[in-house]
Amino acid sequence: MLHYQIEFDDYRQHLIHVTARFLADPTQVLSLPSWIPGSYLIREFSKHIEAVRAYDEDGRQLQIQKFEKNKWRLFNTDHELITVEYDVYAYDLSVRGAYVDQSRLYVNPACACLGLEGQEHKAIEAEIFLPEELKHFQIATGLKSKTLVKGRYTLYADNYAQLIDSPFELADQTRFSFEADGIPHEFVVSGKHAMNAQRMQQDIEKICSTEISMFGAAPFTDYTFMTMATGSSYGGLEHPNSTSLITPRDDLPKADEPEEPSKDYQRFLGLCSHEYFHSWLVKFIRPENFVNYDLNKEGYTSLLWIFEGFTSYYDDLILLRSGVIHQDSYLTLLKAQIDRYLQNPGRFVQSVSESSFDAWVKFYRQDENSNNAGTSYYNKGCLVALCLDLGLRMRGSSLDALMRKLYENAQNGIQVNERTIFDLCKELTGDSWLEQINHLINTTDELPLDQLFPEFGLSYSLKNDKTLPFGLKLADKPEGVLVQSARRNGTGAQAGLSANDIIIAVDGLKATAKLLEQYAKQAGSYTVLAFRRDELMSFDVKAAGSELSEVELKVVDQAKADLWLKA
């Protein structure tokens, strides 16, 4: 058994001390993942590893040599009991890394626990030691654990893959337990907050029960939600039987939370629903090449429109089906997804399958050109799922039925490839879906929402009552008006204005975002003065605005709408 000892004595310096003990192979290589499952970007966790030392069982120091960015080699150590020690700098307040200070100790083992190449299958025991002043902290994790004495915990993993996909947190926590379909769940919140725990439990139980019911069973025997409440951070990362969430504390339910959740609380409930759904779709149902991750390099797939897109479709729909929100709230959330799609000029440049494949180099590396050059496999993937669901329902089936087929296949060891959705749609309806699905995922043509919604009792129309002045997204700053982004087809970009320019004057007047909006509506051409870096530049800009399309959705036949919305 591989044994880790994890200590937090230097938490004030945001350091974790890790000691690994193991029987070594003749030439033993130790390595650390370069990325974490579920987040498709090379994170280079090894940059936070410090002062690696190795010792034999008599305490003599051994040579340990780093030979790649995330790999170390030991020599002539056949079957010897080896101890390797090192420190990890941990000050990443996200769901992907590690963070330690006096208020919270949070660790994703993927960024802290060196693994043994060739011994990844071995069982693992990790002992956690807390300093005296933090021994009152509680622990939350999806791993099996036991408490030996106060401030000392032992965690168990079946193998290295399970260890690095199971974060743990120690902190002062608000927590409650519940069961969904007979499965025990733990909900844990740390950080300063005033959460209405009773309301949270009421709603999260409904969400979990609804998702389990949709699939017919769950791929876990227990589940833990770990939530960090902050001022403004937001995100989540799924794990096999747990999730790490980070949320603005104002998104948690208030003591006087209305029956229909506030928009802020809806956002948090959607996040919980999304990450929980990933227990099926990502952690259990996977692309074929994700069955065994290679965490040293990128793992490309053009199927994230399924795994993130379908999940993004269901996260809000589950809120409606569970009774947590009403129909009007759901349609408002759906309208926001459609508006986001319509206001993204990059949808005419990049298909959703291309967006999936490019996740490693584009989605997690957004810049001023991203909206012009690409689409989101979350956003467009959500709407592709909607189109498939409505199309399947018109032929006597549903996306729900397809999801259950995916789950059944995964239970039989059959995972997802490029043909899977095509084949399952044909299996469920008897019809070929080659042309329809290719149109949705491999082209940049508009989605057929205007054709599908009327079949389910919804009117669908577009309005263009908002514009971006000169095609520029603007924000007032003390130094002037910041150009946050510039649409390529806008008159501002065509005149040469670019993202990060600071506009200081237009037509001889001090610039404000409101003034620029006014000039954009008038006929003519105007001189705009702006700083780019520290250089003052002049631009001749024609008055015009780039229209922002918004959708109007209305239920005109409730009985038809219920055929979709009531599952």
C-alpha cells in the first residue's frame, strides 16, 4: 500500500508538507498530473512542488533526479522502502488546485500527491495531521475516511486514479445530511455565509431525487457536496461521488428566501444540478478515449458538446422538473441561453464540434477575440441538446430515453464515440439522423429553434432593440471609456479601434459610454481619440451600432408545452 502523510504546520505560508512511503521498483519514476479530470487545460501543477528529497529505510538520503517538467526518477531502489518528502505551495482559491490558510485547508490530490509510475493500481492510505490550533476543523470528502484522534484523519483510495479525483476539505463547516432514493448525501458549506440550511436541504433533495429518477439509478453509493462561499468567485468541478463548488455567498438561500428562488439562488441551484449530473455524464459515461486518462498531455475529443452541452441543458430543466422553480423562471433561464447564442458572432465561424476539440487551446484561454472567433460547447451544446430533445419527442422518443441508453451502455462497458448519438437516435426512432445531427454539430448554420418551438406550444420571435455603439462593448473607467471587445463587423473595429483601447474623447468632447451611445445613433462620421498602451491615436468612426438579437418565448398552448416540459 502506498502511504501519504499530509501535514499543514506551515499553513500561514500556504504550504503543505507531503511524505510518501512505498516499496520502490528498480528504477522508480514519480510523477504529478499536468491537468485535472473535468477541466481541459494543462495546469502544470508541478510548478508548486518544492524541495523534493528521498531517503532509504535507514534514513540515508538518496539521489532523486527531475528529468521532465512533472517527473522525478529514483535509481537502484528495487523493493526498498523509500520515503520521499516535499512541500506544495497551496494558494489557489479555485476548485482545481489546493488552498490552505487559517480558515480552510483544501486539497485536490492531483496537484499535491506524487504518483508511482507502474504502481498506479495499488491501494492508498493518506493520513492527515492538523496543527493544534486547527484541530477543531471538520473534514469533507468523497473518500472513505476514519478519525483516529481529534485532528488526525485517515483517507483510503482503491488506487491512484481514485485518489486524484477525490478532493478533501478541512474547515469550520455548516453541514446537513439527507437521502435521495435511499442514497446518503452530505452537503457542506465553508466560508462566511448566512445560508438558510433548511431551504437548501429542501431544494437539493428534490434536485438529486429527480436526477436519479431520470436515469433510474446512480453510479455512486454516497455523495458529498463541498461548497466554499466567497465574495464573488464562481465555479464547480465534478468528481465520481462528490463535487467542489465555489459561489458568491449572496447566491446561497437567505433566511427569507421567497418560494420562487431569487435569480442569485437559482444560479447556485443550477450549479449544483450541473455538477451532480456530471456524476453520470462525464464521470461514468465518457468519451472512449477518456476511459483511461493520460494526465501528462492533452486528451482531445470533439464530443464535449455532449458532455458539457447536454449537462447544461438538463441543469436548469431539472430545476423545473423537480418543482424547485416554476415554468416562467425556466423559460427566462432558457431565453438567456438563447440570447447568449444569438449575441455570439463566433457561432458563424466555429462549429460546436470544433469548439469541443479546441477546448484545450481556446475555451479556457479566453481573450478579446474569443467572441468573434468561437462558440461555446456549453452554450451551443445546450441548445443542440434542446433541438435533439424536441426532435426526438416529435418522433415518439426523447433525450431522456437517449440518456438512459447511454447509462445502460456504460454499465455494460460501452462508452461514447463519434457515432454514438447518431446510432442511438436511429435506434430510438427508426429513422436516420445523419443529416439533422451533422447540421447541428458540424456546421455554423443557425439552429432550427424557430421551427421546433411552435411544435411544442411556444411562440418564438426575435427582436433587436439593443445595440453595441460602433460595435464596441464599453465600460466607463476613471481614465476614460474602456473598449472591452470590438466586433469585427462593427464600424469601430473597421476604423481600427480595438479591445483594451481607452477612449478619451469623441468629436472634441470628453468621452463617456453614454455619449458614445448617443453619437452611434446619429448620422455622420466622428473623430475618436483613444490611448493604446501609452500612445494617443485618432480614429475616424462612422456612426452605427451592431444589433443585439434577443428572443421572445411565450407559451401559447400549455398542453403541447407540457409534452416537453413535464418530461
